[in-house]
Amino acid sequence: MSRLSQQSPDSIFILVAAVVTRIEQVSPSYRRFTFTGPEVQHIADNRHDQRIKLLFPLPETGFDGLPMHDDWYQAWRLLPTPERHAMRTYTIREVRQDVAEFDIDIALHGRVGPASTWALDARIGDELIVNVPNARAAVTAGGVDWHAPESVDQVLLAGDETALPAIAGILESLPDTSRGIAVVEIPHPDDIAVLSTKPDGVELVVLPRGDQPVGTLLIPEVERIASRLAPTVDTAAIATLPTLEDVDIDRELLWEVPVDEHGGPVLASAPLYAWLAGEASAIKTLRRHLVSGCGVDRKSVAFMGYWRYGKSEDNG
């Protein structure tokens, strides 16, 4: 019996067994993994910053105990901790349904967690289980957080190395007429090789961080750019805006993606649409600057704390 035989073919998301067929060292900090498998042809090709979940094998039993049915997530959560497969969130970089392949770029941080450790040791033929959007489903699965209005004057994208694959996916999906700025803080200048193309009207600002703490370069640069790109708002008008609620990033997830009741953009048009993701404390600082400092409409800003410095990633 196939691993996937217990899943409904029209589920919004599906678990897929995926085998590594190629490994490419794209840059000093990133490896690109190409996967295939019998169900890979059914992965929806939504582009942009499409999130997927990677589940990693247990050292002794691999995936033997992983529930592979529609209610797998609840069953997975109920597993004893030693039997629960580590799960991490990544951006799917490209889907090639015609040849049943997809790519994922993984940033190498050393042996500090299951994903980076797996990426350092992975070989051709290794298997992962991935939770992906299903192309056969009647509705769009979700997991895309880029919801720019149809008409927007400028876009602002910003993030650290964990957000670079998503930023690359967004830039590669934008209309050629798009204008704005993308800011990426990365460990090494050559890591920008993860990005293959972008609209001519979107300026790319690359901030090689080296050994400095994450956010050291990103925060001041984005604050400077945001203050320039933000629509002109009277200081008195900013003072009348509702107080931006605080988010305890050590206890709560910093994740605010404005969408309408149909999961689309809230606004039909905007002078600026901003998408910021990465280490939560840096993104929290930038969130405050854009909304409270620059008066940018919260309906046109997406903030995502992908990770928290000094805290292990949430397995759920």
C-alpha cells in the first residue's frame, strides 16, 4: 500500500513522499534540493512565497510511524515527543509539474537544528515527507502571504536570509512593470545568487552581514527606505492613529497578513505595499516604524516573524 493511499485526492493540502534527485550549492550559505516522487505532479504551482512543511525522518525508524491520512496533523501532534518527526516551514522555489519535480533552497546554519543538519548531510536518494498545496483541490490551498493590491505604486520587500527564497519567489512572479525596492540582509554577498530575476523597476539592496548579529544592517536600511517610500502623512494625523498593539515575540507569533474574506488583497489600490519577514525582533521593530512612525496603512503591510533569535523553531 502506498504511503499516500489514505489521503483524499481533493484535500487542500497533501502529504507527498519526495526523493532528492539533485543537490546544488547555489551560494556559500544555500543549497538547492530538487525532489521528485509519484505524487509530486499534483503540487500546485502558486509561485510567490508559497509556504510548505518539510518533515524529517527519525534516526532509527525513518517515516515508519508517520500518520499519512487527512487528519495526519492532529495525529502527529499526539505522538510522544521522541516519535514525532521534526517539521519546519520553507518556501517552495519552483514546481515543474510536467516532469514531477520541485525545488527548495535551504540556508545552511551549521548543525543547529534538524533542517540545516539534514541539508548538510543529505545525499541523492534521501527521502522527505512534505506537506504541499494540492493542484487537484477545488479551492486555492493558501500558504501565500503576498497579497498586494491590483494597483500599487511602490512595493517594499525586506528580510534576512530565511526570507530570501520567499523574496526571490515574489520578485520572480511580479509584473514587469512593478516598481519599488527589495532589501535583503544575508551572510555572504554571493548568497544573492538564490535570486534569478526581478523587474527592472525594483531596486535590489544587498546587505552582506558577515559575522554581525541578524538585523544589524537590515533595520536601519529599511527604516531609511520606508521613510522615503511611505506616502506623505501629516505628523498630527499619525498621532491620531490607533495604538499599535504590542506582540510578545517570546510567547506569540508575529504574523500579520491582511486579507479580505476571500483571502485576497484588502485594498484595491495603495501607494505602497510592504512585505517584511525574518527574525521576529527585527521585523517587530520595522513593523512599528512603518505603521506608527511612517503612518503606512496596516491594510497594505504584511509582517512575518519567521524565527526568533535564541529560540528553537516551533515544530507545529
